[in-house]
Amino acid sequence: MDKKNFLTGHYKDITSEFPLLAESLLGNSILAWCVFLLTGVFLYLLTYFVIHLMLGKIRRLHEKFSSTFFDVLHDVFEETTRLSIFTASFYAATIALTLSTETREVLKSIAVTVLLIQAGMWVSEAGMIVIRRYFKARYGDNPSFLSTLGLFKLTIRTAVWGIVFLLVLDNFGVDITALIAGLGVGGIAVALAVQNILGDLIASLSIILDKPFEVGDFIIVDDLLGTVEHIGIKTTRVRSLSGEQLVFANSDLLSSRVRNFKRMYERRIVFKIGVTYQTPSEKLKIIPDMIKAALERHEEVRFDRSHFQGFGDFSLNFETVYYVLKPDYNLYMDIQQAINLELYEKFEAEGIEFAYPTQTLFIEKPGEEAA
């Protein structure tokens, strides 16, 4: 006995006892509608219970084995919506109804559409979890993690929901082959129209992957400088020292010379001093040693060299090079200030005078013969 005859036979047995259930409603008996509703509710509750049972089991497996797979599986199944469970359950329950071919095809298309959307949610969530874990492991709590994640989140969702959209159209009988071809031609036209925006988008991806700078880095671009606040899809925003926000197109940044002071591990300092030409030669010989002694008092400093560099227009010039072992600018200024004060005191004690712009005029009286 086939399924239809089996159900019909049982319906006749019940309707003979309860004639009211044999009344027709929208092409089916009231009994058939009752069976449809009860079956749909039963399948909904059963599926809902099984999913929650699975989530609990997966959670326990994750706690036991600390497996990333079970953690991802749990988060993906948590994205299951009640609408998709309801749709699948009541579509399966339509077996109790006698429906025309057209009606059943429409219901099938609706059910498949809802399930495709649910599948899109699962795939999108799985992709986001994998990407989030990858960048979390690589960058930790680095602020650039959010910018990186945001770009990949947009890419994944665009790809997944674009595919879901095409599958939904195909499910409703739309010829997606012609649509894909049209989108390809249209995509080329759009790409040409928004090539500057696409250039910035690709530049943003390059910045995120190559990381010439990150959020929180202090950078100098040409004559503009500040701290990176945000790396977006089109622009990067920098807070300048004077307080205003500087907005750079990502493509402009990649084509510029960017100096990143956050990546500086130590700071090389070159400073010069000049003394007067009246300084005795024995005093000139001890100046490099005086400078070296002043520098070596500081633990954060590595002395490199100090030399009598040359003869200036109005001064005898000394050049000194040293390294501050930390990139902190305030530390460098504190050290340089201490060195300057110490040298001033030592020069004062030794009778060495700092040079400043001066001119000496030799006046010869008219008619006076040179000696």
C-alpha cells in the first residue's frame, strides 16, 4: 500500500467516527489540516530540542578536549534561527496535505530560500570565527586587529551573501548564467568608474597585511606628523600634535615616504657646539673628553664619538654623536638638557667661551702706511 492510500485509509477510519473532521477546508479535510499542524509542531519541537541537545554535547566536548573545532562548531550551530527550524518542520508536515503541483513548488522554493539564508549565516559565522581566531593569535590585543578584522568581515560577508543571492534567484527560476555575465560586464564598468575608491581599498588591504604602521604608531608623512587613530577601508586618520585630525587617502600613504617612529628601537643624536677662536689649543684638546664624560654618566646612553670637526665663520666646531637606547622623545630631551647644563658648567669652570655670531672690523686710517 502506498503512502497516500495508507493515510487516506486512516483518515476514513477517523472521519467515520467524527464526521465533522471530514469537512473540506481549502481543498483538504479539517482532519488533514489538524495532522499538518500537529506534525509541524512536533517536528519543530523535536528539531529545537535536538539542536539544543547537540549544543550542550558540543560544549562539553570542547571543555573536555579544548578543541577549536568543537568551539567553532558550537558557535556556528548557535546561529540556527527559529524561522529556519519552523520552515523546515512545517514544509515536511505538508506531506499530510493534498496540494497542487504549483502550490507545492512555491512552498518548496520558499523553504529552500529560507534554508539557503540559514546556510549563508552558518558559513559567514564560520568564516568570521576562523578569521577572528587567526588574527587574534597573530596580533593579540593590538588595536590594528579591529581594522584588519573589519575589512575581512566585509569581504567574507559580501562573498557569502552574493553567492546566496544568486542561489536564491536560481531557486526561483531566474537564469543566473546571463545575470553573472551581465554582472561581469557591469563590474568592469563600475570598476573603471570607481577606480580611485578601489585603489584605496587595495591600499587598505596592503596596509593591513604588510603593516608599515599600525594604530597607535607615531608617523611622519612629508611635513605632517601625528599618531595613527584609525585605518579604514578608504582613509587613515592621524591625530596631529596640535590636536586636529589629519585624514589621508590610503593610496596616498602608500605612495609617500612614511617615517614610523614607533618602530625606532634607539635614537641616534648628532649635536654640535662651537667655541670662540680665542680658546687655547690645550683647552680644545680636552673638550671631546669633557663631552664624553658628560654623556657616559647616563645609563640610557651609548657614546659613539666626539671630534673637533672644523673651522667655522666665527667658531671652532665640535660634533658629537651618541645613541639614546630607548625611543622615548621625552627621555632624549631630558638627557640632552642634562648634558647641556653640565657642559655649560664645565666650560665656565675652564674659562671656555661658547661662540656666537660676531664680526671683527679692521679700520685703516687714510694716508697711514702699513707697518
